[in-house]
Amino acid sequence: MSTTIVKEEYNVCAQHTVFYSSITHVTQADWDTIVGDQNPYLTKAYLLALEQGLGHMQFRYIQFYSAAKKPVGIAYCQIVPITSKEINIDALSEKIGGVLPKSLLGSIDLNVMICGNAFATGENGFIFSDKVDDTNAYQSVYTALDELHLREKKADHKIAITMMKEFWPSSFANAEYFKQNGCSEVNIDVNMILTLDSSWATFDDYLGAMNSKFRTKAKQVLKKSSPIQVLDLNTTEDKERSLSDVDHLYNTLLDRANFSFGRLNAKTLFGLKETLQENFYFKGYYIDNKLIGFSTATLFDDVLDGNFIGLDYDYNYEYAVYQRMLYDFIKHGIERGVKYVKIGRTAEEIKSGVGAEPVEMKFYAKHRNKVTNAILKPFVQKLQPSEFELRKPFKAEHYI
């Protein structure tokens, strides 16, 4: 059952808290005051593009106010329906050592409320004013999520799991609050991040910093991929021509994953491009005018944050498409003058081969009934980051 919250209020942690079910209903000036230019994933324009493109999901928005009714924080939740369609049952069962039987995995049908963004890694769930100390901020979010859960339950829209995703090492101490209040702590796969050297003015400078073995490999990738035509996907004509192909390529890649929190679609990606313009990198990869892959990334502050790719694996080996995408991320990052290129989880060994290094991340989950908790707790405990061989592609002096 769909739940509509136009505006609901209650008091928490000496603050006034307001819930909404659409970004169009929030008090925009107050929302913008808190978000500013800190995080594009929490801007009204970005969230509206997601809302308009993802009709199968529901969204909740929270605004926090001081006792004097001044805006002090915001939070954002996605309610994602999870069924066996989002699970590669054989692969996930093997990964967790059979803790959950395949029959149970195949019958999963539940709602997960995520404080954060299922489609972007990092701390995209809430922001508070500098005037609010960390302890009060985390307590306020936790209490508000509990209240939101109760409201959803009363509306017969039950939430099986609440997740807070996902935290960087600098926030681990503060996020410990969630664990202390009954949440399970999960160490997920690392995020692979390349720190660009300030001396790299061009992509050739990056290649020059590599040792001979990895520089040769990079040049081989560039040679193999040279027949590929890489084009921006940013016009109405591109959208009309490529919608179905982008959807197909994205779903092909997602079908290979162990698990996914819902699926985006081409309409949403083009909507994000229209919204973020030059700060949303959206490239199509063509062979003989056929779209064989695409990649996207969001640019903000000093970061190029790689988001989604789609790939026709029939072309990947011959043209080294995936590795070419990684090098293109790096090239674009250098051209835009960022400090970090975040290229996400999975394929860690390949990503370390282009210079990315692992950064630990954690999320927190609260199971909302005893049965679910009994079933899922051992499952959560078995989830561990994937192991991989870390490569070091740069000359020795780079690592000093």
C-alpha cells in the first residue's frame, strides 16, 4: 500500500522535525540552506530527477529544526521493495556459506528503508548544520527513523529493515551510535579510490607515473579500445535513440551481481544529465554505430564519483571496454582538476591495477521484527568484504 505523507511533525532531541513524502513538498529554502553545495546527491534537483524516474520506489524527506524553528538538518530515505528479482540466488548463497537456504532467498519479498542513496556510495543520507554537534545529529536521525518506521507500520506499509548507508572511516566513531542502539554493523566491500597526484596535468602524466609493466598494460588497453567511438549522451536525440539500449546494457551488468537495491533506468540517467549538466558525466561507447557500453559519474567538490556502467560483454574482451571506461574516468578527472576519482566496489583487483586503493566502508541495519532479526542476523554476520590481490601500478617513489 502506498503511503502519502504531505506533512507530519513531532519533537525530538530538543528539535522540531517534519516529514514529507515528496521533495516537491519540502520547505525548499530551508532544505537549500542546509545542503548548499555540499552534496549534489541531496539537492532538490537531483532528488526530483530520481523521484520522477523511479515510480516503483517511495521516498521520504525529513527536515530538522531548532527550538527556535531555525533549520538545522535534513535527512533522506528511499523505500525499496526487495524480491528475489534483485538477488542472484546461487551466487549469494555461495558467498554466505549457505547460512540462508536458497528456498528462503527465492521467496524474499520485503521493504527496505534506506537512509541514504541505493544508487550512490557514501554518506548521502543526512546533513546537519555545523551548529549541531555530531552526537545530537546521529541521535536525531536515529530517533526520526524509528518514528518514520512506526508511521509506515500504522499505514500498513511495513518496513522489514532500516539501513543507514554508508559511512567513511572518518565517521566510524560517530556511526558507532547506531550499533550501540541495536543496529547490526556490516563491513561491506571496499570503495576503490584513486588519488590524483597534483603534478598530473594530463593523462600522459598519469601514464608516465606508472611502472613499465602497468604502463605497457595501459597502452595495450588503449590500443585494443581504439576502434571505440566515445560520445557524450546529452541530447534529446541521444535519449530517443538510446533509451532501450542503455536499459539493456545496465540490466545485463546488474544481472551478474549478487544483489542489487533496486534498479535505475535510462530515463532517470538522462534526467540526471539534464539536471546536473556538465557535473554529470554520461558517455556512450560505440562500435560501428552500435552502443556497446555506457558509463556515468557525478562531479562535485574535488571528487569524480563513478556511478553506473552498462556493458555488452560480447565486446569486452576484444575491445577492453571496461578497462577503457576506467581510464576515461581518470582522464576526465584530471581534465576537471579533481583530487579523487572514486570508482566504486567490485572488480577491485582490476581497479587497483589503474592505481585505485581500497577504502573501508560500513553500513548499519536494524531488523524490525523478531522473526526477521533471527533469520537475517547470521546472514549479516557472514557478509564480509571480498578478498583480492592489491596491485601497485606506480613507480616506487609514488608510494613513499
